[in-house]
Amino acid sequence: MTPSPTSVELRPLAIGEIIDRAATFWRAHLKPLFVLCLGFDLLNYIAVKAFTVVMARTVGALPGLGGAPSGTDPSQALTQSGIALGLMLVLYVFLIWNFWVATTAAARYVVPARLGEPVRPSEGLRRAVSRLGTLTATYLLSLVWSVGVTLVLCLPGSVVMGLGVVAAVTGKGSGGSTVVSVALIIIGAIVLGLGALAAILWYFLRFMLLPPVLAMEDVGAWEAFKRSGALLKGRVEPGFMGRGTVRAMVLSTVVGGILIAVSLVSGLPAWIVRLAYGGNLLDPAAQAAIPQALLVPAELLQVVGQSFFTPLSFVVSAFFYVDMRVRREGLDLERRIATAEPATPSP
């Protein structure tokens, strides 16, 4: 039996091989991946720009931030701070949702191409749109699940900070008690920050394979939620590096480092404009006064630069999905059987 011309070699890959093959695929398909990613990055830019304008009008009036004088009613300042925090939360939720949609669209293009099947970028967009309801429902499930994990990871730091506050209140100003309370508050803040960072990293690792699952498998929201976790769970080979979550962490760290470096380099023109015309980066009112004729082109240059390299993370995620299916489900054997020509019966 001879494999069809569209069949490709599928076998379990080491982490280095996944990165190398993903980078090779990214370079070979740079133009369609760039076009596919640019639209989503522009949506992110528009959302961030709108958020910046609203924040300048809302937070710019806070005491001490270049807006209202320090004698402003504290209750009004607290309300404005709550509004600002709510806007930041809405922006964060939208950006992550848009990232999942973009990853789903890219995975629908990358995975079939990886398997040697003819595919066009428009098919990825159509798949992402058709699965938008399921993707959104799964995304909401992931947020609910992540809230519980975040509370657990942030609990130790919160407890230590609480002990420091209690020590400060009950110490009645004694020198030793003040030192202990300050030390507890500082330690608690550090532990709390580490817990929050661990929660963010856990979220992206736990749901790293969710977009490829939605892109390639016709499953519902709850099934996709469980399926993405099942592919990562457990061990696929001996040793510490054989755990699915560890492999995902290494891949995410390498790609994340590349994307952060690219973002810093491509964002230099925008930061130069902000520093030259805005002065204080923490003052929304001052930042809003920057000439948009200079700032917008610099920011768009950053968006274009990121759109060239962001697809690399999509490709790595799709290749990792294929590799985990090869290791856990024998996808290579399944494809080999499916693409084999039937034997001709002897007369």
C-alpha cells in the first residue's frame, strides 16, 4: 500500500523539533499568517485605544493624577477608581477572547496544512466565525474555572498580608510590632504577586490546546473544555520533561520570550513619542494630550511588527496539538491508514 501524495510524515516530536518545525512552517507561510493575524491585532489596537480615551476622561479626574485637585471628595475618587478597574477588566476579557478567536482561525489553517491537506486562510476565518458561540461559551467556562484557581493561589499571600494588617492595628504603635507588621505586609504582597502570576501562567497553559480543539473537532463547549485538559494531562514519555504541562510550559516560555522581545523592539517608536510628548507615563491626562498624528503611526508600526511574529505562537500551539494527538491517540497511524490506497484483489 502506497501513501497518497498528500500524506506527510507524522511521528512524536521532541520539544526542540516542534519549535524548529513550527518556525520553518511560519517562515514558509508568513504572508497568509500575517494577513490572518493583522485583522485581529487591529481589533486589539482599536479596543486598547478606546480604553485609553475613556481612561483619560475617567481617571484623569482623580486626585494627584493631573486632573482634579487633591481636595476632591474621596467617595467620588473611589467611584472613579472602581470604574477604571472595571474598564481594565472588560478590556482584559476582550483581549483574551480575541486571542482565542485568532488562535482558532489560525489553527484551522495550520493543522490541515501540517497534515498535508489543501487549505486556505479564509477557511480558518469561516471556522472561527461558525464556532464563535461555542468558543465564547468555553471561554466563559475557562474564566469561571480560573477564578477558583486564582483565589487558591492568591490565598497564602492574602493571609500573610492580613496578618500584617492585624499586627499593625493591634500593636498600638510599638516599634517591634510595627517592624513585624511591615515585614508581613511586604512578604504577603510578594507572595500575592507570585500567586497572581502563577494563576495567569496556569490559565494559558491549561487552555493552550483549546483553540485547536475547537478548530478541528466538532465538540460542544463542555466537551472542548474537558478535551483540551485531557490532551495535556499526565505523562507522554518518561522523565520530568515527559509531562504534558511541562512540555507546554517550555514551549510557551520560548515563544513568549520571542514575542516579548519583538514587542519591545517594535514598540520603541511609540514609547519614544510618549516620553517626548507625554512626560509622565502614569498620567492619563498627559498621555491623552500627545499629538495623535505622531502617536497613531508609531503604534500602528508596533501592531504590524507584532502581526509578523504573533502567528508563531499560533503555529506552535497547532503543532503541539498534532504532536499530543500523535502520542496519545496514534494520529500518525490513523492518517496512514486513511491515506493508504486499498489493495487490488487478485483475479
